[in-house]
Amino acid sequence: MVLKQKLHESFKGAMERLTGPRTDSAFKEKGVLSVSEFVIAGDNLVSKCPTWSWEAGEPKKRKPYLPPDKQFLVTRNVPCLRRAISVEEEYEAAGGEVLLDNDDSDGWLATHGKPKETTHDEEENIPSMDSLSISTEGGIRSIPTYFGGEEEDDIPDMAGFEDADNLLDADPATLQPTYFVAQEPEDDNILRTRTYDISIT
């Protein structure tokens, strides 16, 4: 992951040095903002969502075409129930971003993968409550009788159960275990979350 990120950053830096910052808008065609659009959009995001803020960043990494105090946007301590890498893998496995509308015009974009396709057959096969009938013939039977089994006798009472082999006596001569294996409980009612800092450059 680190190698992939470093390669992307070096490629991005080389392209920025060769082409320079974008001055005209190409958001609809390529999904990229010009410098002025980035600053305006960032100011709008900061005013609408107080968790986001502008950061100046390190002086040696600042871009000269951006204002010194508005180098990138950041929001901190964003909770997430899963690791970011698992979310990314699921996103790639689902096919990435998918347009929800079939046309190429302005439509909604599903960033969570392929939307579930519904067919009209599923909607037609759902029975209505009016067409359902409840049979009133016969009484209520136990579950085993529905599957062809017989009615079981009552469960015996444990107080009446006496078996000499069933008793466990504490024998002082028995070797006691010298260590215990610690096991995590299956459900300890603790919601484990991770927090991430998210930045927009």
C-alpha cells in the first residue's frame, strides 16, 4: 500500500510540474476542479460542515498557486467500524462508482458499488394479505406432529434423577491445572471503532 501511494504521489507531482495548475473548469468532463473552484468549494464545505477545516501544511510542501493558509482540507477523528483497507477492497470488488441513472446526463452516482437490480417479477409474486387464507380446521398441534412425529412425553424432572455416576467430587489428590488459557468473550458489548483523519487536496 505504501509503495502504491508513493508511486501515485510521484506521478502526480511530475504531472503537476509538467502541466501546471488547471485554470479552466473541467469538472463535468473529467471530474477535476480548477484552483479557484477548489478554494470556493472548500470555503463552502468549511462554512456548511464545521468538522472540516483548512490547513496550511508544511512550508516546504506548499503549492504556490494556493493561498498559504488554504493548502488542503481536513476532518479529524472520523469513526469507522471497519478498517479502511477492507472498505476499499469491498469498493473495488463491487465495481467502484456506478451511475444510478442509465443515461449519461447529470445523475446520481453510487459510490458503494453496483446497485441492486430489481425485476418486475419479484413485485408481482408478492401475495397480498387479502388473498391469504387461514385454516381453522383442527386445533393447534405441537411442532413434531407437523413433521410426522409423535407427541412426546413430558420431560423428566431433574429432582427425580439420581445417578451415582453423575456426581463429581472434588478430589484433593487430583492434579489441578497449573495455567489458564485466556479467551476473549464472544460478545462483550464493546463497540470497537477506529478513527481516521480524512484530507482533500
